[in-house]
Amino acid sequence: MSAIRTVNLTRTFDGFVANDRINLTVEPREIKCIVGENGAGKTTLMNMLYGVLKPTSGQIYIHDEPVAFRSPLDAMEKHIGMVHQHFKLVPSLTVYENILLGVELNRKWRGRPTPLIDRDAEIQTVEALIETYHFQLDPREKVQNLSVGLCQQVEILKMLYRNVSILILDEPTSVLTPQEVDVLIRKLKDLRDAGKTIIVITHKLREVMALSDSVTVIKQGRVVGDMRTSQTNERALAQMMVGRDVVLTVQNDGCCACGRHPAYSVHNLTAENEAGKQVLHNISFDVCQEEILGIAGVEGNGQSELVKALSGLMTVTGGSVTLGGQDCTNDWPDELRRKGLGIIPEDRYAQGLCMEMSIADNCVAGHCEAVSRFGVFQRRKVKACRDRYLQKYDIRVAEAEGTVSQLSGGNAQKIIVARELENRPQVILACQPTRGVDIGSIEFIHSQLLQFRNAGNAVLLISSELSEVLSLSDRVLVMYNGCIIGTVNPRTTTAEEVGLLMAGAKPSSGEESA
């Protein structure tokens, strides 16, 4: 008996076929990975399995019983739960309140429930749940104080409390650090061993090989491969996903930028958060022309604050920043762009795009002068800009006149990359440039950054993907607790050495001088 089986499952949107006769089988007590390029139809398929979308045609079977879900409530009645890529948590509530939201435990008086919530009983219930699954959470802690990895654990526990036997996770590692990814893989394997069936949508092939029992590849809405993980490898999966050989390692042939003119300089930078706590401590570095300078570190050690300070979203309390010889300390983002800084932000939707605006308007956002006259958009120029970006950067859209909310994460990210590079900055501030992006798009974005560097420009790369930082950078700084703790040469260092620095270990003299 299979846990899930689909027969010719199809979903169309206004004539666009997102899923085309999908036949999928997921066995009980296995971890199944679903992989494919952005826009291949993976999330659409999972949304049908969870009742968010109704199939246009075809049939879903749960434990060999045909089902027709009208909503996620129907799916949960069949013990199916889903953890979405963007968490559905209330930051101001505690862990236990989020887990029991909608299924609260009420006090009883004379054996009958009352409208009052029994907070002590809720805390005890969640404590027992956390202990059962060996998670590391404090039920009384507010979600807004948790790391991203712990927030994800809260989402998983929400589903486990509701007694799901089939758990679907959409891009669960796209916002996690390498250490959090390792923890998640262990937790998911423990859940499988406890009898759960798990489906994971992911772009990251190393994680597929480390996590899954079987893998299904979807391309342009169709299943193009289905096999046991032990019978395949990363290169074969990448080829099925993209339809061609993919370069899995970055070919960085850049030479040392030592002695070249600094394009971007940060000197003794300090900054405080909204609570008045100092979060950046005397940060200093130069990014030279024809150089990619990488910054590595465990998430939460000041990288986000550094990006905000450098992109005009946080006030600098001390030190200075110069761009092309011009002081740009505490400049607003529009002034930074005029001086030659391109910004690929950490969160593409919160800081880089407006999801309800058209694709065309997002293509020119922040760079309106070239397509405006007397302060009014020239629509023909805006659309021409959009069409040029779509073609040059292989941005795949179902409808060119649509909004960014209709795009997959990778294609939305390509809009930001295209917009920033095409406006010819001197320096690119690239923060998490490939987060949540499929392997074909990662290869493309990496090549664009290298071409930008080779044209005589500078890149400041901040990424939680250690392999990305080490392979793409010409020089790497490591941040810990708001400070630059060391500098390493990515050609001669190892991931283990950088990991020690990321954990706060003091650098050796060789690392400091690299």
C-alpha cells in the first residue's frame, strides 16, 4: 500500500499547464525528494496534495483510497501536513501559542470546558511534544526571538501535534545555515524512523543525496525521472532537471586583486539596533576592482545588520563608507545607486521586489530615470526593458504582463540580478544571491557575477552557503558576533578551518595574513 499515489494529475491556469499528467508514488516511511527547476511545477503539485489547489483532472490516492480535497482541512483529516517555504507563524506569540493556535486547550469547570485558555496545560502539552521528538525549543519563548532554523522546528511541531502521518516540506533549507541544515536532516530521518512519510521539495542536490530514500525529477510540469537515491548522483539529477550538463563547481579563474585600487572601502563601521545594542563593532575592509570579496559566518552574527548599514536601511553610528572615492556613509538607497552601488538584497520579496506590481515595473524599480520623462513612465520603454531582461537573463514567465507574485522564486531573483547588473554599477552588494534558487539558475547567477568582476568591477558577496563563498570569492572575511574575526584565502583554506572561525575560534597567524 502506497502512502500517496497520483494518476495523471493535471493542473492548468488559464491555458498554462503547470502539471501535466503527473504519476507519482510515495511509499510509507520513506523520505521522497521532489526536484526540478524554478517554475517546473513542484509547489503546484504539493498544493494539490495538501488541498490548497484542486486538480484540473486526474486522481489522488491516500493509502490507496481516492480523495478529493476541498481545502487543507480535508488534507489534515487524512493526516497530511505541510510546512510552507514562508512560515505561517505569529512572531509576537510564544512557541506553545503558535503550535496550539486554532486548537487551544480550554480550562474546565465542573467537568465542562470554559472560554478561558488553560495556559499551564498548553505549556505542559507542548513540552511533552518537544521531548517526544527531541527538538531543542523553549515553549515559553516568543517566536520573534528564535532563529530561522528554530522557527522551522515550530512549524514541524505544529503539524506533528495535529497527528500528521505524511509531512510535506517546501524548500525547507532555503533560509537555513549549513549547521541548521544538518540538524534538519537528522530530525527528518528521526521522524521517518518513527513512522512518518516525508516529502521534501528542494533545489539542493547535496541535500537530496544526504536526506532522501527516493527522488522524483519534474521538468516543465512533467515527471522526467524517478529512482532510488542510491542509484543516481548529483550530476545525473542536474542533467535531468536542466536538460543539459550543468557545471556544479564554480570556475573562478580570477587573479589576486592585491595592489589594485579599492572600489569600495569600509572603515571602523559601527551600528546599533533599534534597542540601542551595538551590533557592528569596528568593521573595516576594502573591496578592490576586479575582486569578489566574500563574507562568511553563521547567520545572526551581524551579516544582516552589515547589509542594512551598507544599503541605507540602518543608520551607521560610527566609521565611514566610501564608494569610488565618494563618501556614502548613511546615504539613502537611491543615492547609493546614483553613486554606483547595485544591491541584491537578502530578502527578495521584502526588500527587492513588490509582489503585486507588474513584472515590467519591478524591472525598472529604483532606476526610473532612464524610462521616465518629466516624472512620468514611458510605458513603451518600460516594456522594452522588461522584454530585454526576460530574454537576456532567461527569466521564465507564464505571462509577461503578469505580476511578480506569479513567478517562481528563482525567476523573481533573476529580475533583481538583471535590474542591478544592467544599470552598470561599479560595485554589487550581493546578499544571499542564490537563496532558494534552482541549480540551473545558480550556475547562471554565478556566471553573471564573475563576468561583472572580470569587467573591472567589484562584488561584496554575503552568503550563508559556505561552499558558495569559498568557490566564488577571491578573498573571504569571516564574521563572528558583529566583528571581522579573520581573513582567509579560499584557494588554500578548508571548510573546517573556516568553520572554526565561524564558531569564534581565534585565527592563526597564517589566516590573518592571507
